[in-house]
Amino acid sequence: MATPFIPKQALKFDGALLQELQGDVSDTIARDLLRQDLPPIAPSAVIHDNGCGYGAVTMAIMDSNPPEKIQIHATDLNPMFIAQLQSKLVENPSWPVKIGNMDACNLTFPDNTFDLSLTTFVFAGLSDDVAAATHIRRTLQPGGTGAVAVWKEMPWHFVLENAHHKTRGADEPIPPFLSKSWYKKEKIEQVTTDAGWTDVEYVEKPAWLNLGTDMKRWATIAWTFLATPVAIDSIAKELSQGEWHKVEDGVHKIRMVADVAIYQK
């Protein structure tokens, strides 16, 4: 098997690097959903942070001053993410969170377990999204709420795709990091229908991706995940020229928009 290409300028791959690439947009979306779109969390509620990643949903819940005696089950298949969240729990030992290694496409929780299930920016990378949506519905208690968020607008995606094709050619397949980032609203509509979700509400949630003060730093991180030669200067320049870009206090930001499907069992 050939050794994957790793640009010599690329940074060391780890979960913290991915979190820096993603910024806090997942956190922002989770906080806004909890505050604006989802039913209030009840005392003793059982909650699933499905495909938890580094714990954006879990942290948003705990930052919302939740009621007493709630339980959060945070699950993910990626041990790198689980280790990140575990480190966060070491800093916050009182948090009512249990972490598990589990496939979102094959949840092992019993039927009718959760009052609330949140799956944010996971579906694009799943092997069986209909199975995942079916398990969300199965594991919700009657009257429970499930929400799935996917990205509708990701300006950085277009920029990185353009940079890839400029460097590698129009016929070169895009890297997995890009191909597994995109998930259309029409797709989530079809998937939830196939999984038996009914009367689904769809909402749009905007958020600003913080690229930091040095856009070349962010472009270098993106390069690391692409694992293909691209022009860092080109990425930084194109990102800064779009209507989606703004600068606040020297920090570059990119506007992103999520589609969220909300279902009550």
C-alpha cells in the first residue's frame, strides 16, 4: 500500500488541530438550538450527544445552566475525539456525562431511552445515514425530540475545492476531507423520510467561523487535512475576498449556515 502524501509544511494531525480548523461554529449552532428552537431541558432528562466529536453539544448543554439530575451520553467512533472530551471531563468532574465508543449507524441503546438527541455535523461522513436516522427515532422516548444539523453553506469548502483543482487538475478527485463535508438539505429530507420521521421542522442557523488573525495559519491546517499540494496563499486570498468574509478586532471570520431537521417522536 502506498504511503499517503503528507506535505512537508503540513502540521501534525490531531484532534486539537481539527477543532482549530472547525472553530467554534458547532458550539454556536448547538447553543442557538438549545436557546431558540428546542424544548427546554427538563429535570432528570436523558440526552444523547450523538457523534459527539470534541463535545460541542455537551459543552453547550452544560453552559446553558441545565436543570438538576440530567444525564448526557456522549458517543463517537473516533478515539481521538473521545480522548478530547474525556480531558474536558477531567477538568469538570461534576458534569453528568458518560462517554462511549459507538457507531451512530448502529446505536446499542435500548428503545425509548432519550428525551433529547442531538446529532450535529455528523451525517456527511456516515456509512449508512438512513440507519443513523432510524436509530435516533428508535432511541427517543415518546414525546422526545431529535435534531440533526448539516451544513448548507460552507464558503471555505468552495475555496479549498478550487485550490485543489487548480493545483491537481480538474479531473483529480477531491480528497475525502472535502468529499465528506458536504450534505444537502434535500438529502437529509430524504433520509429522515426513509427513517420514518414525520412532521419534521427545518430551521436555518447561521454562524461565523473564526479563522484567527493569521489566515495562512488556517489555510495550512486545511492543507494538512487535504493531504494534497495546494497553494496556501491562494486559499487565504480567496477566503478574504468573498462576501462571506469579515474582520472583527483583527480576527478573520467566514459566515456559514446550517440546515437543522427537528423531529418530535
